[in-house]
Amino acid sequence: MAIIRFVTTAKNNALDTLKTAIDAGAGAGTIKVYNGTQPTTANDAITSQTLLATLTFSDPCGTTSAGTLTMSAITQDTAADATGTATWARIADSTGSTVFDVDVSVTGAGGTLQFNTTNFVIGGPVLISTFTITVP
């Protein structure tokens, strides 16, 4: 097994690149949560997946320290767009350009983005209380 360990400066630089990408454009970036199969790469178009909810980052989206990007407050979606089971999310800048995709799970199940439930109901609120990305 290969092992790689970065110095904190390299970790922060990598995370600052993500932060800059999310903050690109004139406004705040977004988190769009979908059902269905996550595309193979973040470059792939969304096809049959249904948009369940859209949440909005603060602008700037967060701060980097000690190898962790901690997102600032994320504005909830007060009314989900559709009913379905959340399975993945696409993070984009304010122009809609994709930055990265993440898997979604219920809290404690190991997903990159975790919700108290993945069963979203049209018109219901969708909230992310904390979102951090850490480079090990």
C-alpha cells in the first residue's frame, strides 16, 4: 500500500484551490443534490438524475486552516424541488461550472456529504449544518 503525507502548507494550498473554484464568478457557489447514479466523473453531464435540492454557499465559501477547509454558513433550501432519495451532489461555482461531485449518505454511513435523512420530500427543507473537507 502506498502512503503519502503532505506538509500542512501543501494541504492548505490544495484546499485553497477548491475554495477559489467554488468562489469563482460574481456570486456564491451551490450544492445541488440529486438522486440516481452519480456520474463517473465530475466532467460528465447529468442525464436521468433528478435535482432534489439546491443549497447556496456563503461568498466566500469558507476558510482553510491546518489542512481543513471549513465551509461558512450554507443557506438551506427551504423547499426541496422533488421527492426522492439523495445519492450524490454536485458542487459548482456561481456560474454553474462544476467544481466536484460527492457521494451522499445518512449521518454515520460514511458519505462525503451526510444528511440526517436521504429521503427528501418535495417542499420540505434541506439543511447542511456543517461541511468540511480535510486532506489527510
